[in-house]
Amino acid sequence: MAYETIIVEIAEGVALITLNRPDALNALNSQLLRELATAVEKADASDKVRCIVLTGSDKAFAAGADIKEMADKTFVEMYRENFFGAETDRFIKTRKPIIAAVSGYVLGGGCELAMMCDFIIASDTAKFGQPEINLGVMAGLGGTQRLTRFVGKSKSMEMHLTGRFMNAEEAERSGLVSRVVPVKKLKEEVMSAANKIAEKSLLATMAVKDAVNCAYETTMAEGINYERRLFQSLFATEDQTEGMASYIEKREPQFRDK
């Protein structure tokens, strides 16, 4: 499939998806989100992909949703169309790990999209924010829910109510991003992480993603029980046998995703 708003490259088990609307600072519109959802679904189903990286440009991961597309819409249109809802629902159903590599503006829908990924690695130029309040609206792609879970109620409430931006250092300190690297080394560091994930058993990485995400949806007791069952189930796989044998034999494992 030929994409107009994203670029997809696949190599060594990693699908690199780059948002590509440079004239609009990668603002999210319906076409971009449809293409992104399709690309991620294809990567999820491909035997050639074991990890996905989502990135933008040095200037902007994504500077928000496309205001021009939304400005004249009515409540009835937004509600009936489930605006952006179907595409983001498709995105978050991805079972393979997704890393967000972000620089520059990570605002509004861009911040929400980054938070839909499994973890975020940011460059030192990244600026995060949910400034929808300045437009007389609020976050609509999960921003009030995910940001609160990442950074806590007080900081999330302040950012949503004032539109204040958070720099990369504060984002790391607050737990929004896993780490911060120099902008010139962002791609190198992120691809290194993605390649490490791609070397692991895909069954195990999907189970880890499933279990960690469960922590946000259940009680501690339910989550621990779910983790225990996933852990035990991996002992039915050939990868568990190979992984433990390779450790004992002091060699690199050869996982086959079986």
C-alpha cells in the first residue's frame, strides 16, 4: 500500500513508521490516523516485524490534531463519526511492542499518540503538552486519562487546565518518558532498544506488554494473578526451553516464536 502521510521502513525485525506531514508539523488528521492504523496492523500481522518504532521529525513528533479539519464540525458530526475513535482503537490493539521516539513538539493529539505507545524515548528538545484548553475544548484521544496515570493528578490537571508545556527533563523526572537522549542520537538509541526487543521471544514480549498494560486496568491482586498465569503459560513454549537451555549452556538463544 502506498502511504501519503507516513513512511514505513522494515529492517531486521523492526518496522520504523515516520509521520510525514512536514508542512503541518505532523498534525494528526483522519488520513494520517487511518494510514497509521493500517500500517501498524500490517506490522502486527507480519512475520518480518517483531517491534515497531513510531517517530516524527526533529522539529515535531506531532504538534497536535489538525484544527482545520475539526473547526467547522458539529457535535452531531463528531459523535456520529466517532471522530478519530476508530483509528486510535485499532492502534492500541497492537500486540507487538511499540516505541515512540519523539523530538520537538509533542502536543495535543501528538502527546496522546505518544502515550498510546508502550514507552517513550525523548530527545532533549522534546516539549510535551495538552493545550486543547486554549481552543475551548479538551483532550479527546485519551489525554486526560493516560497523562494522569503517567504523571499523577496534580501535574496532569495543571497541564490540561493551563496548557503548560513540559520539557524533556521534567517528563523523564515525572515518569512520562523512559529516558532522554541527545537529539542527534535519538534514532540510534531507539533503534538499539528496538533491536534488543526484536531479538527476544515474540511470545514473551507480547506477554510482557499484556501484563504491564493489565496493571492499569485491574486491582493489584487481579494483576498479580494475571501475571502469574501468563508466566506459567510461557512454560508451554519452545522458546522457554531454548531460553533456559541457552543460559545453562552459556550461548545466545535462538528463539523461534513457538
